[in-house]
Amino acid sequence: MRRFLLVFIFALSGCSYTFLPLTPAPLSLEPRLVLGRAELTRSGADILLRLEFQKIPTEGYLSVKLERNDDPVTEDSRLISLSTQSLEWKLTDAVLGRYRAYLFWQGDVVRALDFVLEK
């Protein structure tokens, strides 16, 4: 009886692999937005986000979410056309702290930038 159970369990252990597809589904790779330069800098009492584009695959929205010390400060979106070469965002009257800007292209994170505003 033990031998039968061992053979039965051994035979069942291979069954889970027989239902997996042998060929994976093809991947659909979409072209991505390519940034040539992205910087978060100080300009007087303001914080300035500058972007330069190398490749824009399609027209779409580029969103920016800016946080200070992990607290949301502002969110903004702009429509990017194929002819757009650069963009600038300005945060006025910035206070001291650690800033992080997240860039989203059509819902996907493209880049995160950090900046510390000190005296």
C-alpha cells in the first residue's frame, strides 16, 4: 500500500507542469520617452525643473509630482507634442527641505529627481 501511495504521489507531482503553456505570449514593446537632460535646481527663491527631450514616441501627457520631505507639494501635467524640445516647471516661494520630483509619461514613471534646498 505504501508503494502504491508513493507512486501515486510521484505521478501527481508532475501533473501541474503539463498544463503550463510551452510558448510564452509575445511581448509588445512600445517606444519610450527618452530624456536627454532633467535637472531640479534653485533659481532665487524658486525651484526650477528643466527637461530636454531626445525622443518623443507619440503625443501624450507628461505629469510631474513634486514632494517636499515625502509630503505632496504640487502635481501638474502638460501635453507634449512631437515637436517639443524642452520644458520648464517653476515652484515659487520654496521653503527649506528635501524635494523629489517624479516624472510620469502616460502613467509610467520615467524619472525621479532629488534636490535639497538649504540656506
